[in-house]
Amino acid sequence: MTSPFRRWLRDPLFLLCLATGLLTFVVQSGELGTADTTHRLQTAHWLWTSEPQVFPYEYPEFGLHGRGGRLYSWYGIGQSLLMLPPDLVGSWIAHWNIFSEYGDDPAVRSIVVSYSTSILVNVLTALVAFRLLRQLRFSVREAVLGVLALMFLTTHLHYTQNMMENNYIMLLTLAGFSFQYEWLRTGSKRALWVGCAALGLNLLTRLTAGLDLVAGGVFLLLVLWLEQRRGRELWRRFVPYCKVAAPVYAVFLLVDRLYQFYRFGSFTKTYLSTFAKEQRLADPTLPANFPWSTPFHEGFLGALFKPEKSIFLFDPLLVLAILLLVVLWRRLSPEVRAYGLTTLLLLLGYISFYARYTFWAGDFAWGDRYVSTSVELAALLAVPLLLRHRGDVSAWIWRAGIVLVAASLVIQLASLAFWLPLEIYQMETLGHPTFVIALRAKNIVAFALGKMDAWRLNTEAMHWDPWDYVHITTWNFLPFLLRRVGAAPGWVVNTAFAIWIAAIVALAWVLGQLRSALREYAPNHQ
């Protein structure tokens, strides 16, 4: 008899999840990635301790005055709730005797939170993305490789290492699409409730994720429309959909508004009005329409073509996805066309919404973080379509696809090498515009060869904050940070390196097993 373990090693889905978990483990730095996530973790800490959401010394750089004159975080509570369980565990572990003398970065609590949260979110994302691709009638091989492309070849990889809210939003949006689509095909009310709850939960993370809620409905509408199921059929589906979606979305919106009222005493306003007021008091020269002061064309075209933020440069798979959708449109099934069109409309919506925002590109971020999730949703189709329709496209499209896949891998791996503010600091001296991806490649070569000073890449701005300088001048993986900071004992650093190298070897082995499993997978399971 075949043991369960041997069966698992021939199960593509199990191997896909295992590879995703190992990849997530390998790329972690132990840090949360940005101040944004650190502030959200502090809100999680506030939920169960006597500590404030915002410490007085953090203002005015962060925090807003709310009810009772207290300082509050301006973010939604969604990601803080996600990090609450690991924060409890991490805080408990940090008080163990063996860590009593270790208090430097990466902190024990942030290590526990970043590893556990990122692995959970990524493995669930792999499962849901695989589920959705199978629902779109891609084969097991095409779906597995499509999920691997999402994990390795898009900015999803960067936000796996730098734990902003992006990947969590991605998980919930994919789940919303998948379970609502299941309802469309089977009539399962349970599936519709789950799909609506997933999309509604996004509202607690970022209120602009309301665009994702709309996109979920547009996806179902387009499926019916492209299948020529219109008129009475649309109405027959619309009414039961609204009976479930409307109350579910209303509950999550109410929770968000109650949290807003608790902090700032208003059910209708967002934090931006308070933020704008306090910023203008501190700096009267700010325009009256701050923070919506960017000319629309500048923010819109910047997201598309600016060399520091272009979605096509940071996510080349998007180019491939758009190309294949255009070339293959008449050959595609209605559900694939509906999904592709919906994600591109969602992307257009996000770009347009943030175009006039003063910080439209997300400030300290790799690429344009406000739109990267919608980019990844669209790019999810690229590799499955390329594989399925290899015989239907010309040789130059196939070769171009391979080039874009290779370029995507190089770009996403490069995004992990250093902490993301490195090039942002360097541009204070180098100026704008700067081709950030090329600068990252130059930094990698210069650092590896010890040429940072000789190539004038150690700029003055990099030294403004001593803590930042340490973190942007070492490889951005936990063992290297532990060694560079120097607070951890030598045996801890050596153990971390041993585990990290073993995890890389294990990841390579699992990918090899996955390749074999896909080759052996019976055709009747495709």
C-alpha cells in the first residue's frame, strides 16, 4: 500500500502549498517591512494591552487627534485583526528568559508576526488562486503553474517579504471572486455568503477596497452577459445576489464606520479630512485641495509609464496577460473573458481613483502599491493562457512570453535583495526620474563586489537615520540582518543561516517533486 506521505508527494496541490510556504519562509527578513505595518501591529497590541495606538513621540509624522484629544492610527483595523493572534503569541515568546537580553531589531515579536502571518496568507492565497483557475477551466498543470507565477513572478513576492496589506487584500478578493462564481454555477447560498464575507472583510482593511466589491458583481454580470444569458436571466440572478450581498456588505461597512466613530467621532467622514486639516495647520502653504492635489494626468500616466513606479516595469506579466487577452479573445471561454475584463476594469478604477492623490504612488513602496493587487489579479491569467494556447499563438508571441516570464523572475527576486527604501534614499541625490529597477540591479552588483562607495551609491540621504542605514546596507533576509545588527549571539546567527539554507534546499526539492507530479498526473484529472 502507498503511505499517505507518498500520496502527498504526488499530489500537485499539496506540493504547491508546501512550496508556497517554504518560499514565504525563505524570503522573510523578520521585519514587518514598513512603518505602515508596524503601526498596524501597534493597533493590534492596543486591542489587548494598555498601550496606545500611537505614541506621543510619533506625532506629527504619524497619528491624528481624535476623540478626547487622544492620538489614533488613521488605518483601518482589518490587518490589525489579522495580526492579533500572532501578536499575542509573539509577545508571550518575547518574554521567555532566553530572549530577555535581546531587544534589538528584528524584534522577536515582529519575527513571529511576520513569519506566521505571511505564511498563512500566502498558503491560503495559493489554495484560493488554484481553486479559481480550476473554476475557469484551466487544467491542473496550468493552474499550478499559474499560481507559482503569481508567487514568484509578480510583486506579490515583494509584498510577501514586506508585509503591507496588499497580499491580504489579494487573498480576500480572490476568495470573493471564487466563492461568488461558485454560487453563480451551483446556486449555493453558502458559497455566496462566504464570497460576500471575504469581499466585505476587505472594507475593514482599506475602504477603497469597495472597488473590489463592485468588481465581484461585475465579474458575475459579465459571465452571464457573455454567455448570452440576459434579460430575465440577469434579473433572476440579481435579486437573490443582492439579498445576500447587501446585508453582508452593510454589516462590514457598519463595523468600519463604528471604528471610525470611536476614533474620530464621525460616521460619514474618512480619516483624510482630519489628516488634511492637521497637515494644513502645520503647513499653511499646502493647497486647499490637499491631499487630492496631483493633476489627474500626472498620477494616471505616472502609474503606467513613470520609470520609478510603472506597473508594466514592476509587473511585466501584466503586459503578457493583456497581449494574450487581445490576441486570443475570440478563443477564450466566457468566464475567462469576464475575469480578464473585470480585472482590467478594476485596475483602471484604482489608477483613476488614486491619480489625484498627493501620494498616488504609495511613497515608500516597491512599485505602485495602491494598484499592485489589481495588477496581480490580471497577471494571474498570463501563464495559464500562454500554456493553454501555445499552439494558437505565433512563435514570436511565445518567445516574447518566455522573455517576459524570465524578466519577471529577475525583477521580483531583485526586489527582495535590499530593504525597499534604498533607492528612495538614493534618489534624493540622484534625482528624478530614475529607472528604479536598473538602479536596484546596480546596487546588487555593487554591494556584492564591495563597490558601493566607488560607484557613488552611498548617498548622504542614506545616513539620515542610523537605523535605516543598517537595514538598507545588508541583504534583506533574517540571517543577514541578525548578523549585521550584532545583537544576537553567534550561535543564534549560525543556526538561522543553517535553517535558511536548509529551507532553500527544501524549496528546490519540493519544486522538483512538483514538476514530476505534474508530469505523472493522469490526463483524466486534468
